Amino acid sequence: MHYDVNHPKHQAADRFVLSKGHACPILYAAWEEAGLLTHEQVLTLRDINSDLEGHPTPRLNFIDVATGSLGQGLSCAAGMAYTGKYVDKASYRVYCLLGDGESAEGAVWEAAAFASHYNLDNLVGIIDCNRLGQSQGTQLEHDVETYSKRFAAFGWHAIPLDGHNVEALLKAYAEAKSVKNKPTMIIAKTIKGKGIPGIEDLDGNHGKPVPLEKADQIRAKLHSAKPHQWSIPKPVYDTPDVDIHVGTTKLSSAPNYKLGDKVATRAAYGTALLKIAENNKRVIALDGDMSNSTFSCHVKTKLPEQFIECFIAEQNMVGVGIGVGCRARGIPFVSTFAAFLGRAADQIRMSRLSFANIKLMGSHCGVSIGEDGPSQMALEDLAQFRTIPDGVVFYPTDAVSMEKAVELAANYQGIVYIRASRPALGVIYNNNESFQIGQAKVLKESSSDKALLVSSGVTLYECLKAQEKLAAEGVNQALKAGGHVVTVEEHYQAGGIGEAVAGALAHLTNVQVHSLFVKELPRSGSPMAY
């Protein structure tokens, strides 16, 4: 690998992803050998005050993505490799070490299909095929030939070898550099605990420290295998300096709607995504074969170099997005149906541990999609994203607020979720309306208000209808409402707007919160039936 010990995350340096994160002690030891860490630092492993955690996180300056929830590293590595080949157009390469046990994860094969589809010849995977999982043997154990055939069938250049043969490994890495238009997977057959009596190739030792009485024997073997001379090749400094403009990215033009215009927020999302992509070449749109519904197709059509089609593989799509955002090389906007982002819940959870700068848009939320039925209805998504520490959740009601939400998202360093609706809804804000993160808007109020209605999206329009009807009867609702609050949402009760409002007002003793929400499993049919 080409890297600079003094600048582990230099933009031109090769990347390394330890997908089998539980093997991090050997990674920390390797960085000690390279001169970045001291021996005393390495001995702080798993201490509460140490950044050398039990699974690696980017708290360390040589880690790009958090790993340990298995099966996710290859997707992140593929995102970095895609960025290196097609966005940066640079020489750096990406290496990813996987365990053989995690190769049973479907996300690994989603990533394998993605990497071969995009001819990522700057990506090298290594499977540590040591036969043993945590509780028993792995699916294929030492069948390296089957691993090789599977990856070859996915379009990879596969190299099976003896993982204890250093010369064979070096030869394989050199061979990988010469392979064009396909990624390389090295399947390294290894023996767990090799050379240690009572441990070698025996089940039941996963996660257990080696007994102290065997330490001297192990040290002797390691020292005898250590090369007398070695050097670290420097990066090839051809990676462009870039600024992803967090804090300064603007829409290329202001929203241009008339009050009352019927526009779906998902359509306004596509308009705004194109606008910020036009102004910031480091905005990268990713979609999972839904671009004609999420309207990210605008970027796909007009700025294809800033669009990544990830097909119907949401777990990999989120992982690729995390990789795109690493080392501040891009601002990924991941778009699909909100319901399908639930499939990538673990990748989204891990993205926070990676301190990822990633934006996710979920369209077709709630029961308002009607006849498509409950499999397409996101009714849990607010709960999922509200749990992310420091995450931002936007639920724009109209086209103007959606465009402003996209702009705010691009300028927030961290995770942002944008919830979009399918129906065309009337524009209620002026084009010059300003918005801020954490800000709610008061649409109607009077000095005689009796209740506060809180809502967003489709149900906000129902609240406005109710407000007009009740106002005609002499009952007003708005902000200063005498302690009566009613929340209305197309989401299940758990984790939704009602619970958020109730939590925010819990310290007040004179406030009553009443919530309207989706109470039972929905069915296909007209949205008006609800």
C-alpha cells in the first residue's frame, strides 16, 4: 500500500477497510510497526479513555469507516473505489479485508455485483479464509475454490492462495495492479492460531486472549518471520484538492413556484438536487432503480458523472454512499422509497459510528400512496431516523420547503433524512421563505386560539381544512393555544411526530397532547378511504 505514516488519511493515500473489525488488534499493531502508534498506546486497547476500541472507528486518524457489524466493509470500500476511479480520477487504490464468516452476508454479494458492474479495478478484496466462525465452522470452511468460482462468476479476478505464504501474497497484490476493468479478490487460506499448540485450527477460541504461557513462543515465531528491511511506498500525488463546500453550497436558482401550485415534494426534491449538483460538482446522487419516482433522474440525465445507479440493493447503496463521503471527497445524496431504507437500517446505524456525511431521501411515505398498498408505505421511518444522535430529520410539506431542505442538508456535516410524499400538494410558502434546522413554521394564529395543531406533509393540509372549518364555527387553533395540542401524522404512533411533540412538552404540567396517527395495518385503496 502507498501511504504516508504522518498523514494516514492523505487524499492521495491508498485506503484500507478492515471489514472484519474484530481483527483490529493486529491492525493497531501494524500501525505501531509502521511508526504511527507507540507500544504504550497499543496497550490501551479497549480502555474507555482510548480511541483503540474493540472494533475500529474513525476516532482514529487511520480509519475511514467503522466496522464490526459484519458484511458492510466491502460496500464502503466500493464507494471509495468508485470515487477514486470516476470522480477523483486518481491513482489511489482501495483494499478491504473480509472474514470468511461474513461472506455469508447478502450485502457482500450486493457489493460484489456493484464493483464488477462498474469495473472497479482499483479495488482489492482479501478474504481471510480460516475455516472457523464464532461458534462453529463457516459455510464453506476451507473450500477456497468455491469462493474463487463465486467471485469469478460475479465478474471478479479471483486469486486463491496460501495465506501464510508472504511471497505469494505480494505476488497476488502485484498481479491485482495489472488487472484491468475488474476488481480482484484474494482468497487466502489460513489456519487460525497457526503454530500454537492447543489453539491451531481448533474451534472455541474466537475472541479469547491467547494464554500468557504461550506468549514467548508466539513472539519468537513472529520475530523470526519479520523482514529485516522494509519500506513504505509513498502515495502517488495525483488526487485533486477539492472543497465540498459544506456551509456554502447554494441552489443554482431560487424556488420558482406560485402559491397554490400542485407539486409533489418528491418532484421538488429532484429539482433541488439538480440545482445543488449544478453548483457543487462534489454532490453525488445515488439511487436504487427508483430515480423516475424520486426524481433524482434529473441529475442522472443532465449530470451523469454525478449520478451512481446502485440498482435494487439498498444495503450496498447506503454503504457506497458512506464510502463516497469519506475523506471529504463528496456529498452523497441517497434516494429511494422510504420503506426500502428500512432494509439498510444497520448500514444507517453504522454510518453514525463512521461520522459519515450522508444525506438520505425517502419518498412515498405514509398511507397517502394508497392503491400501491402497505408494502410500499413507510410508517416507521421517522422513528428510525429520530434515534440517530445529531441526525437531522426534515419533513417538508410543499415544494418550496423541500428545495430549502435539500439546500440545508447539503450544508450540514452529518446525517440528514428527508421525508417526501407522493401526492401533488399545494404550495403554501413564498419562494423567498427562509428555513432553519430545528425550526417549525406557524401557518395560522390568532389571539383567540383554543388549540394547537401540529403536522407536516399530507396531513398538514387536512389540518388546514379543519382549521378553516372550525374557525367558521368560532374555534381557532394555532400556537398560543391554552394548553391543548393535537398532532396529526401518517406514521405509526411509536417514534412519530406525536411522541416528539409530547416529549418536547413533557416538562409542562398544563399541556394536553392528543395524537392522531396510523393505528392499524393499512390496506390498498384510495387514500381518501383513510
